[in-house]
Amino acid sequence: MSAAATAPSPAEIAERALGLAAPGGEVQVTVVRERALTSRFARSAPTQATGVDDTEVDILVVRDGHAALASTNRLDDDALRDAARRADAAARASARSGPGAYPGLPEPEPGERTDAGGFDAAAAAAGLAPELAGAALSTAFAVAAEHGLEAFGIWTAGAVRTAIASSTDLRRDEEVTDAFMKVICRDVAGRTGFASATARCADAIDAQAVTWRAAEKVDGQPLAELGPGSYPVVFEPAAVGVLLEFLGTLALNGLSHAEGRGALSGRLGSAVCAPGIELVDDPGSRRTLPRGFDLEGTVKAPLTLIQDGVARAVVHDRRSAALAGAAARSSGHATRPAGSPYGPSPTNLVLGGGDAADVGELAAPIERGIYVTRLWYVNTVREKETLLTGMTRDGTFLIEDGAITRPLRDVRFTDSVLRLLGATEALTAAQQLVSEGELYGRRFAHGVVCPALRAGGFRVSGGTQEVR
Amino acid sequence: MLDLLTEVLGAVPSRCTYAEARHVATDEEDLLVRNGRVDHIDASASDGIGVRVRAGGGWGFAATRGSTPASVERALARALAIAESQPSAPARPLAAVVPARGHWSCAHEIDPFDVSLEDKLALLFAAEELLRVDPRIVRSDATCESRRVRTAFASTEGAACTQERVECGASIAATAVDGDALQVRSHPGSHGSAAACAGWEHVLGFDLVANAPRVVAEALELLVAPDCPAGRRTVILGGEQLALQIHESIGHALELDRMLLMEASYAGTSWVVPGDLGRLRYGSEQLNITADATLPGGLGTFGWDDEGVAAARTALIEAGRLRAALSDRGSAAAIGLQRSGGCARADGFARQPIVRMTNVSIEPGGAGTLADLVADTDDGLYLETNRSWSIDDRRLHFQFGTEVAREICGGELGRLLRNPSYAGVTPTFWGGLDAVCSAPAWRLWGVGNCGKGEPGQVMRVSHGTAPARFRDVQVGVA
């Protein structure tokens, strides 16, 4: 029997840690166990492969509205007791400054359902077998070679189990699985094409199909150039997903909103996007990477954020809801116990589809425009305007007379997400679960379900040039 | 711990041609006072072991929590299984290394973990209170961080060393909102609390309380300041902004793994190729850049890197000419270098070492103080404190925004301007460098949020800078 099979479960560890905490304040114990495998490749050869097995225990103590957190990955009683003591001492020190703003831990409510169906046992077992990663890489190398190209990218799969036990009798326990593959195909001249796939199950990742899509974007024609200006644009879902992630941070974050820093502060109930734009956070949808509860233990539920172009809601954790006042309550979007200092964040965004059959139909009305498959190094310029800057990458094309015709040099854009969604003219019917596959720190896989879209007036603020 | 690692590595199977094991124990504490209350007070302790092996021509790395013989053996077995399941590939040799032996620790006067929570909170409250002077200040932050990392490293090539580093930093920031306008002002910088490999004396040196009135006054002034106009201008970059300019357009561009396309799918490649070493003109004669892992106080300072290569000081660019790249053992060997540049670094025990910056700095020039440089500038802009940053995947085309700009007219600082931004092409921009302030104006800036690698790794690096002047820069691009 493996060590993993005999190890105590996160729920058992959480229960034990809760029992070791000193009485007096409210206590929440959150235990996260991550098992993951990531294989990278470059120039059609494996480069780095990383397996991780780690368990983190977060002990949160709340006293007089002050929440203090102490974490450890040592699971013996002494280490857990020490973490609880440190959290309690910190909460007491904090409380000496006067009343705090944290509204306290949630209590369980009758009839709560917390299983969102984000776990696939077979996928978890298979996904962590290194042979599956090796096979996916071999497939990618073979498909790229068929096209006379080299493959670069990543294959990763993980299983993360989260258990919460609190002094308010709240108990949560959920395991989620995720898998991601990204392939960039590259020719000898440096022209690249990108494709990726995100799924709940590793066996749903089709390495052959992903690599084929990436290879097809490597167009051997000379690169055309597009100068600064405003152009009609067609974004692939991967690019739309990046824009929506930023919208989540800048406009849909309940803390920023309550502090008056958010792009939708004072604008709920107003038209902020084109009619027809429907954006929801749908954590139970099997099209996303489903999650049953957030890291305060609040049960997640579908939340309409933008309806027919009108801003309807922002997401909250318990802290931001308390700050917002009135009828605000947590919508289940805490990204850490007691909420993150950066505020809550949507984790399961779904942008509704439209009527277009494919990107070809989106491009059809465009006389001269740009087709973008991937965005890169996007960053905020002005928060309240949702003004971003970034680059296109790994497959940018010119649209001429209604057709995608030639590869373009990458361009820099400086544009507003809300403006682009306001100028959105059409969307594909088909949606896709997309992700950047960026897994920093403790693994928390998330993605956006969205279609491709066409928008007007995409602001290209600079081009790229060769310097020799 | 070192004995355990050495013992386990002494028993690796013969099919394993190389193995290294690294135990990392990390203690961290983060405090945040916001809007008159303690907002976050977090402490974490973790330890674990990462084992990297080469077997059957493939590489594997596995990490697990804990520090028992069983956990090391489990990680070793998993790393071997991962390595042996990789598709076959040409062997990738490692540059030779003198086995690391001994212990290294960074100097500090006041251990930040010996300073009480009460004292730290008192300092943060005292500074933060001075930011809450106007209802347009919607957010007032005062934050500090403390960190201790203990590492033990052993390899089948005979390395056996331990290291201990202590880091801390602090910052304040005021966010002002009026209608659709939002402006931020911070001190001493906007990235990673300007942390350093140093004790609490480093935080006290920031003088957060004395700077708070200036910070909030400038945040409010920016709300009504004129926008920075567009045009081609002479620009003086303050030290913190210059640090990020170096980080993005020199440091990352000179990572050898990027030049070799090993990071093409994520971090990107480079406009520089290995054949440029020793030949390429990167910038003007004023440009002298070093990578120095021996620099006191740097976040990129250590005794040995995470492959056991001794810390070194390397001239990357001399008088504008490219001389060397940042490398690890694998990338160095790939281009025929005899030795690694000592730039292999890993983010904790659960990540494997990859090529990272150490302390990549611009050497001081002869332009005197910032006041001297301003006095020597008839017409231009002074840009200070990074707010926005973006660069392409070849590190060639960039766009930055700063919190604040000041006009320079007739050798004197003038009006405050808001929403400044500038853009450029790396060699052209550095070719416009015509003056760097002198050594007394030079200091280290910590950058604590450098992302690279898959799964993601956040690295902490420092950059030494002095304010510098650039000619013919495109400003007002956003």
C-alpha cells in the first residue's frame, strides 16, 4: 500500500488541528493536499518534469473582528499546535489595536450541497502517472515533425483536495482534478502557432488535436506589418479568456468595488457592454473546472455578473460583503481563508455564445482587420477604465476582404476591456474552456468558458520590428 | 539534514547518472495595515525536499513535504519514475562544477523575527495614519514582510552545503479616487516592499512615517494634475523604475535558456542569440551591467546557487558591448562554456532550479546626484516609481507606466504630470542612455515578484541602480 493511501485525509487532519487549537476565538482549519505532475518540452524534446506532493494546513483565528492566519506543512501534533498558537497570538496582537472588520466565520446552513463534481477518480490516478505525460509529449513531437516543425509546451495534471473544519461546526471536503496542455509549433524562421486545451480530466486532453491546431497556424508566408491605429479584431477564445480574467480583477472584484476603485463602482444597473453580452460565474457547470465552495467555506452558486450588457453584480467574500454593507453577502469567492488582501475573484467565468458558426464567419464582414490567437504580458494601465496593454503572440494574422489571409508581425495593444466588450459585434456559438495554465504557488486551476468574438476599433498602439 | 541527503544520495541506483537533493525550510510573516485596521497578519512555516535526477537520458524532479528518510526516498523514487517515462532525447550534459562545501549566511543586524508583532504594527499604524487625511484617499496601506530560508543541498558529485538567508522589507501606498480618476503613490517602491537580504534595520531605513505626508500629498495632487503629453522627450528614470527597466529589457533578455528557446512556450525567447556574446552592441558607452550574486543585501545574493555553483560577479555588458549571459549548468554546457554562470535558482523545495537573475545592476556613472543630472537637463521629464509594465516575448518592445512624472525645464523640476508612460525598442532605448548618476546615488532595489517556469516560480531578485538619463524617448503612449 502506498504512503499516500495510508496518510490521513485532509478532513482528518483538519479535525485534528481544530481539536488542538486553544479555545477562545473562532477557528477555521483549511487543509489543502496537492498532487501534481508537470512535463515541459522545447525543440521537440522533454526539458523539465516536476512532480509535487504537498499538504498545507492553514489555521485561522478570529478575535474581535481580527483574523490571523498561520500555515504549516508539518502535520504532527506539535507543529499544528504551534501554528494554532501563532495564529492566536497574532489575532490577540491585532485585536489590541481596536475592533476589526472581519465579520466572523460562516456557519453551516441546512440543505447545503457542496459537491460540484469537479473530481474524476480515474483521471486523478491516470493523470499522475508519468507515462501519460510521456505519451502526450511523444504525440506532440510526432505531429509537429509531420508538419516540419518543432514543438514547445507543457502537459500538466493535478488533483487537489481541500477540507475545512471550523469552530462554527462548518465542515467542507472536496477534491478537484484538472489537466492542461499547451503546444507552440515553430518553424526554422521563428514563426509560431499556439493551441491549448484545458479539462477536468487528463484523458480529455487530445495531444494530437492540440498540436495539429498549433501547427496549422504556422503560416510560411512572409510576415505582414500593421501600424498603430484602430482595427476590427477577431479574438480566439484564449485571448478572450485573458481579457475576461482582467475584467474579473478590475471590475468584478467586490473589494475594489466597495472601496470605489472598481471599474463598475457606481455603475451596477447601467449598460457597460454591448447588448447581448452575458457573463456569469458558474462554478457548478461541468464546462468549467467546477468548485463547490470557496476558501471561507461559503457554498458557490451561479451568479449573473453582466446581463444583456448591463452590469448586475460583483463577486464578494465575507470581508468585502461586510464593507459593501446593505444586502451584500459573500458569493463564495474568497481565494484564501478570511479573504485575500487583493479581494475576491471570480473563478468560473462563462461568457455566453452568439450565432456565428466559426471564426471565419466572424471575419467575413471585416475589410481589413486583425485575427488574434493569443495575448501576452498583459498588464493594467488604468484600473477604473479597465485599460490594459499587452502583446499578441504565437499566431497573429491579417484579415483582408473578409478572410484570414496572411501572418502578421505581433502588435502591441492598449485598449479597455469594457470598451472592447462594448464594441463586440458577434460571437461564435461554440464556447471553449480556456486557461493560461499558470500555476504559481499552491495549485489552483481555473479557467474561463468563452466563445471567439469580433469587436470594432481594437487599438493597436505599436508594432514589432527587427533590429538587425 | 545534510547527512540525511548525503546518505540517501549515496544509495541511488546505478541507472541514475546524476542526482541532487535540496531541503528548504521557510518561515514567512506578512503584515498589512489598511484603512486604519490590521487587514492581514499571516505567518507560514514550511519544509520539504526536492530531488532532481537524470536517468535513462531524461530528467525528473519530485518534491514532497517533510524531512524524514522516508520522504527523501519517496521523492527520489518518484523523480526516477518521472525521468524514465520521458520520451528519449539527446543527452544534455552539465558544465563542470567544484562541489559546494560549507555554510553561508547573509549578514544582518536585527533579526526581523526578533522584532515583536506589536512593534511592527506600531510602525505600520504610525505611517498609515498619516495617509488618511482626505476622503478621496480610498485606500491607505502600510505593509511589511519578513522571511527566513534555510537550505541544505547535496549531489552525487560531492556537493554538501547549507545556507541561511534573512530578508525583510516594507512599504506604504495611498490610493486616491475622484470620479473616474484613480492615482496611486507609494514609497519606497511599488514592487515587493523593496525587500533586501538584510535585517529589520533595512525597514527602519525607509523612514515610512516621515515619507507618508509626501506620499499622500502627491497622490492627491495627481488627481488634478495635467496628463503627461505625448512626444519624443529626454527622460530621467528614477532608481526604482530603472530597476524594472533593467529587469525586463536586459535581465530576462540575457537568460541563456531563453536564447536557446528552452522557454519559448511560456516566458519566451530573446532577441539576443548566443552568437551575440562578445559582439553585440546592446547600448551606449555609458551602459555597464553586472550580475553579482556576492553583493551584500541583494535578494539574488547567496553562497551557492541551487545547483551548487559558487556565487560570482559577472560583467554582462561593458561600455555597451554584450559580454556574457545568465546561465545554469545545462545552458552553459549547451553553448560550450566551461562553467555555469551560477544563475540556477528554485522557488522553494517544490520547484526545480531554472535560469534566473541574481542581482543584475547598472554600474554607477559620473553624473553626480539626481539634482546634478536634473540641473544638466534643459528640457525633459523625470519619471518615478513603476505602475505598469509590459514587454514582448523576445524582450525587445516594451511599454512602461510610472506613478508620477515631473517636468524638467531649464535644469529644474517643475509641474507634476499624471499617467506618464513610455515605450521603446531595447537596443535603441539603451543606445539613448547618455548619463548615469554617481556611486552615492546608487542603491539596490528588490523585486519580489519575478515569474517564470512551469509550474510557476516566483523569484526574488535585486537590481542596483542610480538615476539615469535617456535621449529621444517616446512618451505619452497610453
